[in-house]
Amino acid sequence: MEFITPGSSWDFIGRRRIFFGLSSLAVLSSVIFLAVLGFNKGIDFKGGTKIVVAFKPDAHIARADLRTVLNDFVVKESGQADAGQIEVQDFDTGSGGSNDRKDFLLLTELTSLIDNAKKTALSDQIKAAFGAGAEVDVVKEGEDRFFLTLPAALSVPETYKKLSDLFTAAGYPKFVVSSDVQRQIEVNHFRQLQMFVDEEGEVSDDVIAQREANNQAAMDKELAKRKDDRYSVTIEEFKTKLQLVMKEKYGEAFIGVQSSTAISPSVAGGMLNQGIVAIIYALLGIVIYITIRFDVRYAPGAIVALSHDVLIVVGCFSIAQIKFTMPIIAAVLTIAGYSINDTIVVFDRIRETIEQYPKAPMASVINHAINHTLSRTILTSVTTLLAVLSIFFLGGGLIRDFAFAMCIGVVVGTYSSIFVASPLFLALNNFFEKRKAAADSVDDTPVYARS
């Protein structure tokens, strides 16, 4: 199948100034919108909470209904008119999933139901309960967690009891108390269990369950004798209230909240920085590859075309204010790979044509190469675009945003391979040829004439 006949002779290079102008306008617009509007950061880059909820396997739960329940819960608890980003996804806990329950992953920007004023008041109560010298560090963002450091080690069970009474009296009956000593004991017993399984080979579930019960009894007995001076308390206010709402809505079909993980804004910001660094490293790697495979004259056109594609894609996300999340970083990296693949096909044909017609004008060589790869380029782009358009229209949530980025990237990547990378190669080639001609003319000039 061919959309363009091989003998076509369209003058792409002759119109390069028009396309340079269009590309410059598009990139400049993207930069301006990025500077003015910035990114509409999603949970991955702004912080939030990820909750896994479980239902009975025969329960008929619609994701749209779950999203409405979570949205109403967040609006009520946060006191804001907009719940922000809310996502609901099917959650598979293993390669075959779980047969005894149906799991969903809920994502929300809300990380805590306890404001900093209440956290400070709780911190003062803890210090007062344990006397002078006690230090309390409060996590101001993300999960509701307190770290207690005592001037001297105290009995672990007695300290647990004291902290439990304090938080229960403060109106937070659901919490988790742990200590450094407890965590070390748990690690040691877990290693013993793993060694037992490795030595015995195939072990039945009943034997493992019995072994775990014995380990738990041994850990409790050992912990009762130990002292520690470092403790942590995590309040499960978010999890507790959400469970009540889910139980009221779904009744017996709802099993419970399996896990709840808060991502603080600082950690999320670090993930964004890592994502940007990953894009930069990918671009640098591509430049090195192009330089080694082709020639230094090809690399600048490739890197400018890639930067052009990335800036336009992220600029579109800024203009549309679509949530910028980790899948979008993956989409940008995918676009970079797609775009450079298309560019390499054109560059390969340019190099082959130069070898066949070494005396031909470079502009004619590039036009010939683009025309002969145009049918292949259009076929590849159209088939890829059909796939991502299907995901965009039929998918939902984060996968739809990924498809949106890919739709733009496929079109822009195809455009840049033809109208950006190739003309830039021509400009750089002409520059090198002029320098070479100037150097040759100086070498051919007699010595007396040079002086």
C-alpha cells in the first residue's frame, strides 16, 4: 500500500522557512503558556493518597459510583468546593488476582484530615505526658505521623499503653504505634521464616501459617521485656472515616480498606524532578547515538526536532490544563523514541542518496530522500494514530491522558522529522561546506600572497 508514489518530487526543503516560522511560533507559544500557567500537577507530582479498597467477588461495583462516593467524601472532609483529581482503577494484587475479593485503587489529592494546628496540640500533649527532655517531630505533610524521642529508654509495652490512652482520649481511636526495637524484632523473625521456607523447600500454607503464629507469639514475648527510646504513632483518621462511608454505601458487599498510602508534596515534587531528568538523559543519549551512527552534522537537527516535539506536547498539556502525571512522563519518553525512529529513517535515506549521487545538490538529495520515505512515514503514523485514538476515545482516566499526549506526539513527531530535522541538517551541512571551502582557498593561496 502506498499513499505517495515513489516518483513524487515535492519541494519540502524549498518551503523550510515557512515551516521554521510555524515551528518557532508553536514552541514559543508553548514556552509562554508553561511560564504563565505552568503544569496542572496530578497526584504523582503534587501529593495525595492512594487507597486500596476490597469488595466481595460477586459484588457489582461501578467505578463511576466509587468515584462519586470518593468525590463527595473528599469535598465534605476538606471543606472545599472542588475535590481535585479523583481516580478509580481496577487493582490486581497479583499475577492471577485475588479470587476471594474484588479490589479497586482510589487516588485523591487529599492527604490528611488533621490540620497542622491539631497536630501541634497533639505534639504538646505528648511532650507533657512524657516530661522534660521528650522530643516530638510531626510530619506536616502527607500522612498523620508523630515521632517521639525520649531522653531515656522506657518499657515498650508501658509506653505503648501510655500513647494509646493519650490518642484515644484526644479523639483518635484508630492508630498504629511502633518502635525501633519492634521493627528490628520483626525483621529478624521475618528472616528466620524466609530461611525456614528456603531450607524446607515446598511448604504448605498451613505450616507457614503455624510458623507465623509461633513467630508472633515469640515476638510478643520478646517485646514485653524490651525498652526503647524511639517511637512513632500513625493516626488512621482518613482510612477510618472512609471505611465508615464505604460501609454505609455498600453494606455487606464492602470488605474494607486494604491499604492507604499518603504521598507528601515534597516527595511528589522530587518525583517530578526525576521525571524531567529522565527526559533530559533520554535526549542526551539520543544525541550520542545519532552522532555515533551518522555524523555530527545530523545530531543537532535530531535534538532540535526532539526538543521541539517535547515542548509542544507539554505546552498542550499546559494550555488544556490536563493533569500532568507520571504516565505523561512515560508518554513523552515514548514520543521521543517514536520521533527519533522516524528521523533516523529519513536520515538513513539521505545518507544512501548522498552515496549514490555524491555530486548532486544537497537540497535535492534531501527532497529525494523525504519523498521516497513519505509513503512509509504516513502509513506508520496513521496506524499508530489509529491505535492511540482508540485508547483516547474508548479509554478513561490516566490512560486517556496518556493517549492524548501520544496523539499530539505522533503528529508533531512526523512533522518534525520532515520539516525540522532534515532542513536543519541542510543548514549545518552548508555551514560546514562553507568552512571547508574557505579553509581550502586559504591553503591554495601562495605564501607570499597570504602575507
